[in-house]
Amino acid sequence: MQMTATDNHAVAQAVHDVGSALWFGGTVMGVAGVNKSGSDLQQGIDRIRVAESAWGRFGPVQWLGIGATMLASLQLARTGGRRMALQKGFGRVGVAKAGITLLGAAATGYAAYCGKRIGQLAEEAHRREDRIEVRDATLPTPQTPDTIATWQRRQRLAQYAVPALAGANIVCGSYLVQSYRTGATAKGVLRRLLPG
């Protein structure tokens, strides 16, 4: 059986969508579940350790989703090159989607770095036998050491930016997929040919 360009497009779209779903769903679960779950534990160090351990296990899977999204996006852009030139709005949304994806990957990396710093600083404080008070992995208390609290605030911002950007990536992808409908294609080409 020979694969056609349409088959390749369908495979790339499926890989893109599954990768994006993994990236988005995992980060939402992390924000809503993983980072908050430590609040059920007694010790502040354990609250941080639980989240760090869970994110450490999920991290490779999350990066697999991001990588799948990026590689499939390149394939989709390659197969949709003529459409970008002919269909008004398609290229602009495609460029915006690429930028959002890169920003989302950068925010994911920064969130992971913040989590790693929180873990390192908490372990150092624990070795010094300092008491570590935190509400959960990303929420300090007034008693949280300043260095840990600073990284927790950074982590909290990044952890909300990641699903927002991953979700925006999915929204842009949905717009681009809808642009393949016959009516949307004809309308986009006419808008390109008859500006005004």
C-alpha cells in the first residue's frame, strides 16, 4: 500500500494533536493535581519532594509530546506551503502558532528549571535542619525561606503560562484544520485575490 500526501498529512495531524493533547493535559493535571497534592502531607519538605518526583517522572513524556507537536507542525507547514501563499489568514495563523509553540516550549523548560531549583534549595535547607514551611509545591507561607519563596512565585507564573500557551497552540491548530474545508479555502483564496 502506497502512502499519499493526504495520508502523510493525516498522520502528521494525528501526531500533532496527540502530542498537543499530552502536553496540555499533562500540564493542567500538574497544576491542578500534582503541585497541590503535597498539601495533604505534614512536612514542607515532603510537599516539595512529592511534586518534584512526579514532575521528574512525567517530564520525559511531556517533552515527547512537545517534540511530537513541533515535528508534526513542521511536516504540516511543509505540506501546506501553497495554502499559506494562497489562502488569506492561513499563513498569519501558522506563524502565530509557531511562535506560540516555541514560547510554550520555553515556558515549559523554565517551569521545569524553577521546580528543580525549589527542590535543590529545599534539600539544602533540610540538610541544615531548617524548618521548611510551604502550603504546597508552588505556594509559600510567610515562614517560607525567601530563596525558596522567590522560586515558588516564578514557578507559579510559569505553571499557568504553559497550559495557556499549549491551549493556544491547540486553538490555532483547530483554526488551521478548519481552513482546509472547501468553503473556507475558497473564501480565503477570494479574500487574497480581491482584497478590500
